[in-house]
Amino acid sequence: MSSLRTASPTLRNYFKENYIPQVCEALLCGLFVTLPEDPLRYLEEMIIYIIQNGLENLLWDMCIDPSMKPRIRRLSHTYLEQLFGLDDQLVTPELMIKACTFYTGHLVKNHFCNWKETAILRANQEALLAEKMKKAIAHYNFRCQKSLFHHWYSYVENNKEELIRSLLRMQQIFCIHRQKVIIAKWRERAKQKSKMREDNLILKHELQLRKWKFRVKTKATEEKSVSPERSFSDIAIAVPIEFDISLLPQRAIMQIFLYLSFRDMIICGQVNHSWMLMIQRSFLWNAIDFSTTKNVVDKCVVTTLRKWRLNVLRLNFQGCLFQSKTLRAISHCKNLQELNVSDCASLTDESMRHISEGCPEVLYLNLSNTTITNRTMRLLPRHFHNLQNLSLAYCRKFTDKGLQYLNLGNGCHKLIYLDLSGCTQISVQGFRNIANSCTGIMHLTINDMPTLTDNCVKVLVEKCPRITSVIFIGSPHISDCAFKALSTCNLRKIRFEGNKRITDACFKYIDKNYPSINHIYMSNCRSLTDSSLKSLSPLKQLIVLNLTNCIRIGDSGLRQFLDGPASMKIRELNLTNCSLLGDISIMRLSERCLNLHYLSLRNCEHVTDIGVECIANMLSLISVDLSGTLISNEGMMMLSRHKKLKELSLSECHNITDVGIRAFCKTSLHLEHLDVSHCPQLSDDIIKTVSIFCTRLTSFSIAGCPKVTDTGLEMLSAKCHYLHILDITGCILLTDQIFQDLQIGCKQLRILKMRYCRSISVAAAHRMSSVVQQQEYSSDNPPQWFGYDSEGNLLTETQSKIQLKNTSELTIKESASNEEESPAPSHKQEKQKNLELATFLHLM
């Protein structure tokens, strides 16, 4: 420092002109604040930055990053000039004397002021003390007044609160009394209105029944007067028109025509010229269903397909017995997208060749239970490039090589749904061919295939990682290993049925392996216990859970499942034959499952009226199955409070009577399905109740009710005009008279089951079969397990057990003889079930 002070003026001026102190200040501040890892590199960059900005704009914090700049104020003066010895103005003795003088005068002034204030305070101490005393006395008096006022205010407020509480109590008592009076009057008025409504409904029912009987008599008279050569359609035309459809808007008429069958459309086109023009609308022929139409001539089918070949998008030939030439006419429909030729015995490889060449845009193809071979399998990838849904169920004439053809040409790589149910000829190599050909499969159905093993599933999963839905029914060799192999897929729906090798281990890590799964069907998997339900409880997306015949599941497992997040979104729960469940589980179920729509507790023998009361509080329920439970008339009265049920099954509920059914039906005006089968204590009164209150009924089962007579069916036909399904199996008192009533009143009837109706003749049943789509009939005596004999007399428990034993022994002998005669079992029922399931998945 001393060298700089004694340096030459040139050097000192050089330092000042080039801002050496300011540059040093900026660099040092940057180093102190930034603390760079490489100081030399940092100094080099900052010197370049200062040169670029110019020395005139130099600031002390220029080298500091904006985010690290200190938030303190810079001193107004820097000492770097003194450190470098560049300060010119040194402190002189005169300046020092002036500074000392100013400092001394400032001190004297401050001390004098302080002394003055102290002296004046001492002089006025008595006056200040007196003033303070006055203030203290005033403050004390104020505190005393405040305390007294506070006590008085608290007393007044307490009195006010007590007065308010008393008034509120009196007001509440008055309101409760008034509400009781109002509710009593409302209840009395409601009872009167309900009784009036019931009386009006009964009176209306009686009037309609009289009109109905008169109409039936008139109909019978007209039929007698008509010659036997005239058809039923001629008789129908003779009936006077009750309503002119032309009064409706044309758009509404078109919507009505959409619900007509193929035969009805042809008949409507023959009514008059205007109807014929309406029938000619192209969108009415987008979908043609030949499966529900009987006695259609092949020529009519060919003519229709040729006429509307450009408009037809969907064709259904399921179970049709047309000739092969007729099926070849499908090739004219160039824009066809959906084709169902299942159960068509006349379908051949040659027919499929014509169809495949003429209909390249097919997306959905159902070839179930047909005689196709490898020739047809070769045509699929060659012509159907956009095929997405393919059903080959029970097609047993193609081989593994046929499945290999699916990879030829463009292949069936767009295939999403594949059904191979009942194709027992497929080996592991066949599944490997499927995996190589159809890598985009998402829905896989393989039912009735005993040869299916875990290795087949692993082969499919390795090449088809997009699988989201699998159905394995009738595959007893599938085990937990297959379930584990499926963990690589993003499964959302899984269905196993009748498998004893599936255990609790498959559900151990289900929340981690299948986080998106929402449908689980584990029917008749009897190795599953409460541990499985505990593992399922964390699934947040679960919507449907079916545990039918899982007999080892009890209250403990169901409570653990309901305590998890899975219970919040579940909409369908099937616990059929879970006989260990009781009312405790149902109480917890009503608290947790707020979105439950469908509940099945069939054959849960420990469910009583207490559990039914909890079910009545679940207002989201639409369908309930309480068959085989201990529900009584009291439970039915409690269930009548729900008022929103559309489906109810009470089969084999022996504790309910006509009184309970009547109490429920009075409030269930929206009921669509009712099953009271095998309740022999019920009589015609329930049918009268149903016909009065439940006129929207579409499905009704009174099988095993021997007290039902023709009078009950007459009332049912007179009021329930929307009935589609009717089961009167075992109703031994019914005669041929019911057919006339059903034909006149229940014109929408599609399925009629009347086995063991020995009073119904074969000829009448044969005539009725031409009216409905599906019919089951036999004139045999009802079996002993129905609980009554051929005369309708109830059997005692001992007689029932003896006859059941004899019947079971006879059944075992017959089944053994049948197995010896025909070793290949029939899969007709399973096949129909799988076809319905495939259609359901396709619609989803």
C-alpha cells in the first residue's frame, strides 16, 4: 500500500483512468458470492464480459448471477481507493479539529436535553402523582363497574338462553305433535287412496275380464263359423280395425316397422300401396333375421337378397334349413358386415367360397356348429381382410393345418374376438398356429375343451399380449399356472367354470397383476375360500363378481371383501349356493355396496327376513334372487318398501303365501320378471294380484305350482299383454283352454315351457308351437322332486325321500346305459349357451 501511495502520478492516474479498483471490486464480489469451482476460468469469463459491456457501465455486482445477488444495500463509499493508495484527500488537522468540535457540541446538547427533562419531571412529580392517582381511581371504579356489569350481563344472557331453550322445546313439542297429527291424517288419507286405487284396479280388472270373456266367446264363435280352409291371417283380416296406424307420424311408423320380423314385413307390404311404399325404405332392410321366421320359401330369400343387396349389412341364418344354393345368394350382398350361419347343416365349403368372394367387407362371422373344413379356413385370410369377430365353436372338421392357413396372405391380423369352444381336435400346435396368425386377439372363448392345458394358454399368451377377456368353461386341466401366465396381459374380464384346480393362490397378487380387471366369473370353483375374497378386496375397477357354487365362502370372507374399495363400484354380485352366508353379510352389504344393481342369494339357506329388510334399504337394486332362502310373508312386506325392483326370483321359498306376494305386488308396479316356481302353496290368487298390479310383466314362472288353474291364466292373458316368457311346467290342472287365451291376450309371447302338463293334449301343444318361437312340452306326470303327485297332493317328507332315492337310482342306471351306447356326450345345451355368450360379447 505504501508503494502505491509513493508511486508516480502517472501510475496513479493510470489506475484511476482504467477503473482498476472498480474492476477488482466487481471480480472480488463475484468470487465471494458465486464461489465457482474453477476461479481462473470464472475470472477469465467475467473479464471478457466486462470488456464487452464497457468500463463506463461497470457495477460492483455485475459479476454476480441475478439469482444470487444479495438483497442488501451497497455502501455509499468504497475503501478500495484507500487500499490501493489512490485517495487524494487525506484528513488534515483543521478538518480533524472541526470534526471534534462538532462531535463535542452534539454530545453536550444531548446531555443537556436529557438533564432538562429529568429536572422538570422531578419538579412536577407531585402534580404527576396526583394525576396518576385520579387515573387509578377512575380505572378502579371502571373495573368494578365492568365486573358488576359482566355478572349482570351473564345473568341476563343465561336467562335469555333458558327462555329461548324453553321456547324451542315448546315449539319442537308443538311441531312434533303437529307432525304426528299430519302424518296420522296423511297415513289415513294414503290408506284410503290406496284402498280406493286397489278397488278401482280390481273393478277395472273385473270389467276388463268381462270384456275379455266376451271377446273370447266372440272369437270362438267366429272361428266356428269360419271354414277350416281359411288361415289364421284371413281371420285376423276379418277383425275390424281398432286403430288406424296412418294417423301416426311417418317417422314413428318407420320406428315401428324396425321391430317387425321378416315375415311380418312381407305381410305389411301386401296391405295397401302406402304400406308397400313405407316397406320399401332402404334402412328397414339393413338387418334381416331369417332365424326367427318359419316356413320361408328359398325363392323368397333369394329374391329378397338380390333386391336389397346394396342395403343389407347384417344377416342371421342361425339354424335355418335352406338349400346350399340359397346360402350362395348371400354373395350378392357386397356391403355385408355381419353374417351368422351357425347351426346351418346345409352350409358347405363351396357355399363359403361364393360368400367369401362376394362379401369381402365382413367384420363378424359366426360359423358355429357347421361342417366347414380346411378349405373354408384357407378362404378366410384370402378374402376377409377386415374380419374382427370369428366363431368356430363346435366346428370339428378342420385341423391344426386349417388354423395355420389363417396366417396366409394378409392374414387375419385384425381379429379381435375368437371362439374355439368344443373344437377338441385342436392340439398345442394348433394353438401355436393361432398365436402366430392372430396376434391382436382381445377376447378369447374356449369352452368344452377337456384337452386344454396350461401349456396351450402359455403359447397363446406369449404371442397375443393384447388379450383382455378370456373364457374357459369345461376345461378341467387349467390350473393356477395358466392364471399366472395371463398376468402379462391387461385382463379386464375372466371366466372360469367347473374347475377344481383353481385355488386361492391365483388371486394372491391379483391387484398387482390385473389392476384393470372389472369382470370376474368363478362359477363352480369349489377350491376357493374366504382368502380369495380378501385378495379381491383391493380391486378398484371391479364391477361384476360371480362366485356361483363356491360353497366354501362364508361371512368372514365377504366382510373382508366389502371392507375394501372393490365394494364401492360393484354393480353385480352373484353368490348362488354360497350356503354359509347369513344375515350378517347382508347387513354389511347394504352399507357398502351403494351402486349394486343385481344381487343373487339363491339357496343361501341362512338368509332370513332380517337380511331381506337390509336388502329393502338398497334402493339401487333392480334385480334380486332370493330363491331357496327363509324369506316369509313379513320379509315380503318389508321388501315391498323398495318399489323399484324390476326382477324378483322366489323359487322354492316355502314360507311365503299368497298374502306375501300380494303385499309385494301392490307397490311393485314396475316389475318385469317374477319367478315363484316350486312354491306349491301358491294358488290363482297370486296370478290375479299380478294381473292387477304388475301389468308390465314380461317374464313369469309358476312352474311347480299345482293349484294354478285355467282361471288364473285367463286373468293373466287378459291384463299382461307384454308377456314374452311363460313357464307353467308342472301345472297339472291347466288344459287346452289356456292356448286360446294366450293367443288373444299375449301376442308377444315368444317362449312357452309346459312340461309335465298332463291335462294339455299333444295336438293343442303342436298347434301352439307354430305361434311361439320356442316351446317345451311333455304330458308326463311331474317328477317326485316337485313335491307332489300327479293329482296335485303334496307328498310327505318320507315319501319324497324314498321316491327321490328310487328316481336317482333309475337315473344313474339310465345314464350309465346311455354312456355305454353313446360314448360321445352331447353338447347341445353348452353350445347354445356359448353362442349366446358370443353374441353378447360381440354386442359389447
